[in-house]
Amino acid sequence: MYLLGYDIGSSSIKASLINAESGVCIASAFSPEQEMQIISMKPGWAEQHPETWWENLIKATRSMLAKSRVNPIDIKAIGISYQMHGLVCVNKDYQVIRPSIIWCDSRAVEIGNKAFAEIGEKTCQEHLLNSPGNFTASKLRWMRENEPELYDKIYKFMLPGDYIALRMTGECCTTVSGLSEGILWDFKNQQIAQFLLDYYEIDNKLIPQIIETFSEQGKLTPGAAKELGLNPGTPVTYRSGDQPNNALSLHVNNPGDIAATAGTSGVVYGISDVVRYDPLSRVNTFIHLNHKPVQPGLGVLLCINGTGILNSWMKNNIAVPGLSYDEINQLASEIQPGCKGLMILPFGNGAERMLENKETNANFYNLNFNIHSSKHLLRAAQEGIAFAFHYGMQIMKETGINIHVIRAGHQNMFLSKVFRQTLADISHVCVELYDTDGAQGAAKGAGIGAKIYATFEEAFQSLTKQLLIEPDEKNRKIYLEVYDQWKNVLDRL
């Protein structure tokens, strides 16, 4: 008996197959081999076509099946994790109307800021736990204002994972957790945020049917099954935004638990059982997967747009052509901490929430042509990303989140010794790395939704810690000094 999980990222689509009894991943695949293109027609814009996600999902699925040689009839449930905050719009025939406006697109910042001021900051924070900001609802309002002909064609709007589930099952659904991440859920009244929809002049009929996060959400249609090489009728039993799902993958579900990712964007996600929000909306509070009205489960999310995308830019533009990320990480490790004063601010991927939705772009500081090499640039990039994490975690502490340990999957930026050690040193907390990823977490989420697992504990009993990174006090002294300089540069910007 097997469980299939997907992680619908902005860089790639990953599929993982889990043996339900042992909890062990028996095969994984991703597509494409190079990062998926992000279309940027104007500064601050970021779009992807949902059809590209589907095409790569097919490739990843077929590659994974070829590796595993599992009979698709033995796959009992499917789970979906997806990039958060995106906007997908379809017509009555469920055809996509325009490319998806994805998470790092910042075109709707001013729309959200205006709503925050005119509706009232207190109202927004008490009911939405956030400013409307640059989230899905504000992106939809942008469409209404700027693309009225396309807006009028909308039958339903949804999040990226909702669209993938629609392609699989033909069922157009969403979740309360998903509506929360789009800033479409009134937490105080436990209902759709009608007051925000009224302000934005959006008809609530455009919202899909609401279903449970862990539940049977539809079955694989014959057409989708044929494209994917799977068995018709296989149920989809779980869907979640990538960051709540990453927390689930790491068995981070209790108050005070912390999960982190460092892919294209970087995220720190903490669990709370009391209402917490940042008055400046630099970090955001959403409904977590295990939330119940009588037993709140909230996820406090710090997002840094400029993370792995900086590392990717370095690979493509600074490193010698053809070098792998492993080779780049090795070159970075050959430079001493602090990079002889060279500092990089990684904020070059749209407006940053933790900088109050300002768009500072990336900055290189103290570059000296006589002493700095490409190796220094590679290391300074990874140190700068770690400093950005630390900067954001200080904001999280202001909201009452106490960070004692950081859990992450052993992947992406956490494969770099420089990045993970710098993060441990500057934050002064241990970093634990586990043998899991978002696709595996989605597969186990599917097992919970299909009632193959009775509890979260049963689903994640096979989770294994691979590495423990403890702070180095000598390096910490160096980094504290460098970080103060780095923060001063950021404050001036």
C-alpha cells in the first residue's frame, strides 16, 4: 500500500511515493531539471502558467513511477502541497483565463495597503490576523481594476493547489486554511471575510466549495489518470500550502515548534495556540492545518522572497559555468566567516513583507576589487540569506514566538554547510535536519486524510533526524559584528 505526494513549487514540481506501512519514501522525481521560468512583464511582477505546472507534474509522476515500478492500483491516496498566495482564475469550462499571479508578485501592494487603512487596521488585525497586503484577495482586486474584461470571465478563483486538484478530480474546491492564506477568512467570526469582499467588490460566488484539509476531496478522473499513468478513482485526500505542509512534514504541530525552508523563498513557520499578529504585518498569522474553533491552531509565518533565488542567480551569473550547487557550496566554504567585510542583502525578488512590503532590491556592500573573489561573493550571498532569516526571527520574537530549535528538511539551502552553520551561529539556536521534504509530507498528509493513519504521531513515527548543527561561539562573535553592519545598511535603505 502506497501514498503519493506532490509539492507544487515555483521552481519545480516534485512527486514522492511513500510505503504507507513503513513510512519510507521509495521513489521521488522532479521536473523540470532546471528551474521553471517566472514571467516578469514589469518590475515586481511574477507569473507562471498553471499549464506549465500540470505538464511538469505529468513528467515527475511518470518518472517516479518508472523508478518505483509500483502498480498504480496500489496507490491508495494522493496529497498536494503548493506554493501559497497565488491566484488562478478559471471560466465556466474550468479553463485558465490568464497566467497565475504567484506568491512573489508585488503588483497589489498598494491595493492591500489602501484596504488596510480604509477598512481599519484594528478590524483587519482582529478579523484577518493580517493586513490584506499583497495576498490573493488583493491580487484579485488588481484584476478587477486593471483587467476588467478578463475579470468578467471568472467563474471561480483558487489557489495553485486547488487548481491542481481540479485538474486531477474535476472538483473545484478549497480549504479554510487556504482561504486564510489568501486573506479571505474571518478568523473572529469563523466564516468567509465578507467585509473584505464587499470592500473589494468581489462576489463571494467566485469562491469554490470549502472542504476539509484532511478528507476525500475528489477522485482521479479517467482522463487525468491516463495523463499521469495512475489508476482512475484514486482519491485526493489532502491539500495544503507549502509552509503549513512543511511544518507537517517535520512533525511541527505544537505551540513553540518551528519549521524552516530555504528554497526559492525562505520561510520560518512557528505554531501558536493563541491569537498573535504583528501590528506592521511583517510576519503573518494563518490558520494551521490542525486548527479547530475550540482549539486554535495558528501558523506564524516569516517569508523572505530573496533566498534560494539569490543562490541561483549567483550560480548562473557569478560562478564558473557548469558548476553544481554542491561545488558552489564547497567554494563558499573555503572563505572565512565575514568574507573580509563583503556583505549582500538578498532582497531582489519583489517586495518583502518583513520590510513592510518595501522593495529594496538586492545590494552588494563593501565589494573591494583587490581582495574579493567570486568565492567571497558566493559565501557573502549565503551569509546574507542567513542574516535575513535572523532579522525576521527577531520580528517573530516580538510577537511572542520563542525559537529554541529550527527544524528543516535536508535539502535546498540547508545542503550548504555555510548557510546552515551561519544560521545556527547568528540565531544562537540549534538547527535539526530531517530526511523529508514537502512531497513526502503531502503523501503522509494524504494518509491522514484517507484514515490510513489514525494520528499525526503514527504518520510521522519514521521521521529521522540526519544532522544537528550547534552554534559555534567563535564564529558567533564574528557574525554578530558583521550582522550589525549588515542591519545598519538595511536600515538606511
